[in-house]
Amino acid sequence: MRVTPHIAAIGTAVPTHDIHAAFVDWAERRLPVREARVFARMAARAGIAHRWSVLPAERGSPVGSNGFYAAEPHPGTGARMALYAQAAPTLALAAIADLRTQAALDGITHLVVASCTGFVAPGIDQIVARALELPGSVERVLIGFMGCYAAVAALRTARHIVRSEPAARVLVVTVELSTLHLQSERALEPLLAMLQFGDGAAAALVCASHEGLAIDRPFSATLPAAAELIRWDITDHGFAMHLSGEVPGRITGALRDPALVATLTDGRGVDRWAVHAGGRSILDAVEHALALPAAALDDSRAVLAANGNMSSATLMFVLARVLAGPPVEHGIALAFGPGLAAEGLAFASAA
């Protein structure tokens, strides 16, 4: 008889430097007057109050006169990755420390780490394992460059591990430093894309103990003729995010397909939604296409307001709010990302 893997607890962490207002001011000043007004209006409607950055707060705003992005051309990818190598493990360990206040982390057998905003070798997985003094026998998986739905891939991997090894205790970590990839754009669409992103990390314990959220059926779907709508390009000056304004409309159209909805929901009623907070327009698209009640995406909208889009870490923040809320009979976690693909899984409160 197969065991049911559970997310026993989730810890979260963000840096202390709020960069949202400084970015909005910087971006407005880079645009012609008419487009600047559009940007200001869109920023006010974005549903984001704060975004946090690992870039040094003691140097002021990252786009200020002493900041990391003070001069153009902006620092190269090497300088950005040097910051990633130092700051990503630190933020990941802060999320693990928060997790430790909720669950014992003794006996970890597997470590699954997801991150798409940087590269370092030895990897984040090895750096974290050493810092935690995990034994060398701990099996590690590093999930890279999948983008916003990487949390689903990480949790799905942990689910497979626990189903095959019921005694496994899997530490799942997502850590993203999106603010290391500011681009010197002067066009409206890319500046609106950058408006969404902040830094954050989350950590979860997945095991067979009957507590937290049971991880049920995972699912995947790729939207047709949409591969170029969300992508990251590695450049000499960081990773350039391309987030097309067509994405919300494509999501709306896809979620009006009864076959896709059946794939997501397994044909059952859903009493809790945990949707990746990729942006207000994406959450609106999901809400309207599925005719959800006005409060159905409150968890996602709260995470967006407090943190912006933290790529793979975002969905974990939403699930942390779900864990703290009322019991769930049939919940759906859903994220969209490069491809354009939808990844998700079903969940329910522990029996």
C-alpha cells in the first residue's frame, strides 16, 4: 500500500531591503511622458506594495547614485553571479530556520532545491547541505531554470521520493534572487515585466507523517503556440526576462477549455486555490476564466502585495498561507511559466 506524502510545514524568508518604490520611480524616468503615465497607472494597479532585494541596503537604492545599478552599462553576469553565490544560500538558510520553528528537521534523507535566477558550483544544494551539517549520504536534486512553476516540480519530486521510500524525509528549498537581473530597458513592456519581480526563499518538509497538506495528483499541460511568451535569456548583463502582455489572454483562453479544466481539477469541486502570484493580470485571468468567487485567490493576492513575484518561491509562500488557514478537502496548486506551460498538483488537509 502506497503512503501519502505530506507537506508537514513551510518556512519562508525575504531580504530586508524593500526596493519597489525606488524601481517604480526609476522606471518612470526612463520612459517618454505618455508611456511614463501608462507605467505609473499600471504600477498603481499592480497589486504590489513591496518587493524585497538582497542587494546591499547600506548602499541605498540599487538604482540610486551608489547602488549596484548606478552606472550603465550595468554590472555583468559574472558580478551578479558572485552576489548570487553569497546571498542565495544565506536566504535559503533563513527560510530553513523559519521551517525549523515549525517542524523538527532531524533525519533528513533527501534535499531538493529549485532556483532559476543563478548558477554556482558546488551548487546551492551542496552549500546548504554543508551549512546544515547534513550527512554525505543525503541524496540531492537541483532543479534549475524552470521558472515560476519550479516549486511544483520540486514538490512533485519530493512526492515521488516519499512514495517510493516511505521513511524518507525530504527538505524542499526554493530560492530566487530576481533583483540581480535588472536590465537597462527604456521600453514599456519589459519595464512592466521587471515591475513584478522580487527576491525570496521558502523551505518545506515533505514526508509520510499525517500532518499539514497531503500532496495528491500532479498534472502538467503546455499551452499551444505560446513558447515565446515567457522566457529568460542569459545575456552578458544578467538574465533578461521576457513576459509578453499576451500571457493573461492566453491563460484565459486555455482555462476556458473544459478538457484542461478537467485535467486541473480531476472533475471535482475545488474548495481552495493556491495559484502562483505571477502578477495581478494573471490572477485576474485565472479568476475570471474559472468563474471563481471573489475571495478564492486571496492568498495569492496577499503574497503578491507583500512580496511581488518571487519566481519559484512564490507558490510556496501561497501554500504556507493555506497551511495556516482552515482545513481543505480538495485544493489545487497551479503555476504558469516558460513554455508557456501550466504545472500543478492537488492537495488536501491531513486526515
